[in-house]
Amino acid sequence: MLVLAKTPAPGRVKTRLCPPCTPEQAARIAAAALADTLDTVATATAGTRILVVDGVHPAPAGWERLAQRGGPLADRLANAFADTRTVDPAADRRGAAAATLLIGMDTPQLTAAHLDAALGLLGTADGPDAVLGPADDGGWWALGLREPGHAEALRAIPTSTARTGRLTLAALRRRGLRVHLLPRLRDVDTAADAHAVAALCPVGSRFAVAVAVDVPSAAAVGR
């Protein structure tokens, strides 16, 4: 189980929240989203949990940590799958890694049930070769591969566009993979996203608390 994340530093994360947020507020929102995501992954049934991070953010106790490698996001995604072979205890002597699920830090409303269902599909003998979680903005929030080497297909796909999810699905199918679509989720890019996602988070969510404190509502911005 991989979590791809950026260290939540002002000016480097959630810049599309600014305005109405300040860079410091956006960083607090990102930190809360990451904390909720890590807590959720910790309760899922994954074998090895790996934080693949841009920056200096530490991994939780019991996790592995890898630095993101590469320039464009597409390369960093593909490299995250490839680099897990160096730390995954399930990797065999040929360097092949176990089935792997990657998520980001932008869907703090996700649950352990979402993750367990995806991992369960990949672990079933007659299950799909890949699982893909579409996002409302046209991207994706999760990608799971029974054979992580197929992540090489990501290098040719433009990221952060309304076509990214559709192009990813097509690229996986061109490789002959059977792909199961996971539930569609909304990720957090804008202030409107933040409020909508916060409303879906459970009681006690750090993200929901941070949004209530640091993200002005549309009504407040209009005053």
C-alpha cells in the first residue's frame, strides 16, 4: 500500500486553495488531509505500508519511507511502483513486487473499507489485473496493480487533466489488463472541494476541523 504525498509546507501544497486561503492555511489543510489518510491506511489490511514522499515528512511508526523520484508527476507515479521492490518484504529474488495499491493525500474521506475492497480484488485469484478509482475532476484517486511493472504505462499519460482517468484506463486496457473501477470520489483542489469533502469525513476528522477553521465558505468570501 503506497501513499504518495508532499510535505505540507506553505507555498508547496494546495496552492489552488489560495485564495481564499493563505499559503499557511493551505499547508494546514494539506497536513490534516495527509494525517487522516495515513490513519485510514493504518487500519486497512495491507501488508507493507509505504509513504512515498516529496520532502522531509516522516513515515508513521511501522511504515517504510521512500523519497519520490523523477520530475513530472507521471514519472514519480511510475517510479513509486518500481521503487517499492527495494523495500517490499514480499518481493521475490527476481525483484518482482506483490500486488500494490497507490493513493494520494487528497481524498481524506476515504475509508478502510474502500482500501480493503480494492486490495481484496487484487488478491483474489480470479480477480482483476488492476483497479482504478476515478475522481470527480477526471483524474483518479487510486490505482492498484497485480503486477506493479504495468505502472510504466503511466509515463505517457498527462496528469492533472480532465482526461487523465480516461487515458489511464485506456492505457491499462491496451496492455491487456482486466480493470475493475472503484467508487468515484471527489479530491480536494479548491475551497468548494474542501467543504464538500469535509462534509463526508467522519466525526473527529482532522481535515474537517481544519477546513472549518481555515477555509472560508463561499458566503464568507462574498461578503
